Amino acid sequence: MPFSQPSRGDVHVNRPLTNISIAFVQDESKFVASKVFPNIPVSKQSDQYFTYDRGAFNSDEMEERAPGTESAGGNYTIGTDLYHAKNRAYHRNIPDVIRNNADSPINLDREATLFLAHKGLINREVNWAAAYFVAGNPGDTWTFDVDGNATASGAALDPTDAGNNQVLFWNDALSTPIEDIRFLKRTILESTGFMPNTLTLGRPVFDALIDHPDMVGRVDRGQTGGTAMVNKAALAALFELDDVMVMDAIQNTAEEGQTAVHSFIGGNNALLTYKPSSAGLMTPSAGYTFSWTGNVGSGNDGMRVKRFRMEHLASDRVEIEMSYDQKLVAADLGCMIGGILL
């Protein structure tokens, strides 16, 4: 067997630093799927819930009553709808030879758990966007739908008419996002009796809005000193909303082994919705997330992580399961604002 001069790799094995470990795990605060609508922990994976006829509650049928006569009376109807918390799962195997050869400060179980939790958050965000955050014609998902356009229609905006539901792109200096949101809020309020209070924005849309001259101008006129800054709180105040959320989470859409293709999950879209301060009986909301807690070990968000032995693979398996149903409850309590940037 021939001999050769030893290389640097033969005489020194690179070891990880003991005081630092860097992982590209996105901050959980970047994800909105658990925040836009209330979460309802449920003990059964599937079940039904009651729905109420809003029209019966909003009609005026009270009449003047003459002495000694019956009062006017009425009723309302109750319906039902179903949820089904689908179970989603993903795992990572830790082979014994890897575990036995791991250097400090590597903690394979902890890192596998972080890896899987991150996968779960991305999957839930992607599913949330697919369920609620899709631009299209009115009626496809939400009753009301508005699209961005390079030219504004001469007719009155109608978010229920696919032929006349365009507004100027919000990164056009001539656009009027404050007036657009005010009109959409009024439209939903008139239709339902509930004022939308939450606006969810894709990151590019948020960045365009905080630089919009209408926003900067209104904040600047109220500034008493320093730099006029438009942030989420300022946008919420200008739009008269309780909350403005930004979808900062990203997704790599490339196949495994291919060059990564990262993009914001929220894209160039926005969603105006109503959500109650807390979930409850006879409490309307544009959407609810039903999270199954009956799967042993699951938390209120329907997530559980477990480790078990895969002897035939000489490995330990760390597995995540998430069981939830992102349910659109009231289509007329939301307005999709799709493709709002040029």
C-alpha cells in the first residue's frame, strides 16, 4: 500500500465551537396562521358546531302592543357545520452511529425537535395561505374580493363583482389605500353588522404601505419632533383597526437537493377580516382554527412531538404531528385584496 504525505484533514478534525450554534430557524413571531383567527382546542378530531341565521338577528320586527294583547314574536333558525382536524406528520431519524459520534455542543434530539417544529410552522402557514389568502373572483373564497390594477375603474367599486372590483396598485403614489380600506370596512359592516378589525399583509405590501405618501403625510402632520415613522401601530391607527399583521414567514419551494428558491408565503396580497376578542358560543368570526387536543400529548395548538425507537433502522425517530382544521366560518366577514402591488 503506497504512503502519502498526511493532509491537514488527516491530522486535525474540525470541531464545532462550544459557544455557538447557528440554525436558520425562523422566529415564530413571523407566522400569522395562529393569530389572525381564534384558535379553538377541541377534544374530538371531527365534530359539528352550530351556526345561526344572521338575517333573523338583524331584522326589525318589534311592534307596538295594545293593552291586553299579545306581543309580536319571532324566531331564528339554527344550522350546523362540520370541522375535521386533519393529522399531518413529519419525522427525522437519528441513527445510532451519528448519535454515538456527535460532538458537543450538538444535541441531536433538541435540534431534531427544532427542525420539525419549524417544518410544522411553515406547513401550517402555507395551508393557512391556501385556505384564506388566495386572490380570485368574488365568491371563490370570500364574499368580497378586490384586485390591484394599473388603472382604476370609472364605475363605483363593487367587491362582489369580478368585472368591477379593481383599485389602483398600492405602490402607485396616486392610489388611495386608506379610502379603499374604509370603503371595504363599510361594505362588510353594512352587510353583516360587524366592522372588520384586522388587516393581514404580505411583507411586500406592508413595505409599500409604510412608504406610501398618504401614510407618511398623515403621520408627518401629527409629528411634533423627530422622524415621522410609519409602522404597524401607525397603520392600524390610520385604518382604524385593532391589529395589522405582517406575513414575514418564507418558504423554499425548490425540490430537495435543488438550488433553494425562497419567497414570502404571503406574496403581494392583503386580507381584511373580523375576529372577536375571544371565541365563544354565538360569537361570529371570519374564520376559526379547530385544533385537536385529544391526541395524547398534544398542546392547545394540536401539536405533539414524540421520540421512539426504530430498531430495524438502528435509529431513534423524532416525529411531529399537527392536527387542525383552518375553517372559513363566515365568508362575508372578510375581503381578499389580491395582487395589490404592481
